[in-house]
Amino acid sequence: MISLFLISCNSTKENENLKMPEKLLGVILQYTYSEGNEYAVKFEAEGVSYQYRSGRSPEVWFGKFPYNHMITESNEHFVSWHEADKGDYVTLLINFDTNTLYGSAILSAKKVHFQKAEISKITKP
């Protein structure tokens, strides 16, 4: 995990990570974490939004939050966003080759989420 932190800090173009990533635009991922929570996340020019599919309102899309994105040397997609109103900081490491996603988050500015997920569906433009 330290290597991921170093990758994000070593960007030679500081604002490069703040651009909306064309390679993810229009992509919708559906995935389930190891403890059973299921989500869908959608990447659009206006921002990232998500559904808590195993929650009380699985059809509701939350957000359009500005997000950061980069592709690592291992061709994984490294994405993050901040939900200021909730105090959530979310980071996803997405590997399309293995249909695996790693999620790390600080929720409500106090609870830590750190789990692996299996991507079950990918919708592309």
C-alpha cells in the first residue's frame, strides 16, 4: 500500500490527476466487497456517482463528485474522491484484467473501510 501512496505523490504534473479520465468516462462498475456490501459506481464528465446496491435504496445514485484518476505502472486505475457533506474520503484501485477492486475509505471522518471486491459487471460506452 505504501507503493500506491508513493505513486500518487510522485506525479510530475500536479494537476494531471484532477482531469476527468477519458478512459473511464461512461463506465459503470458493479462490485461486491468481501464482507457482502454491493455497489455500483458510474464515471461521468460531471463526476463520479454510486449506488449502495445492498442498502435500503439500491436504485438511488449518490453524488456526482469530482474525482482524481491515474493509471499505475501495472495498468490499474487508481481513483479517489471526497464527499465533503458526509466526511467520506474514498479510494479505489481497479484491476480490469482480474475483475478485482480494492476499496479504502474514511467514512464520516472516523470509520475506516478497507476491503477487496469482485467486479461482477462492467458496462462500457
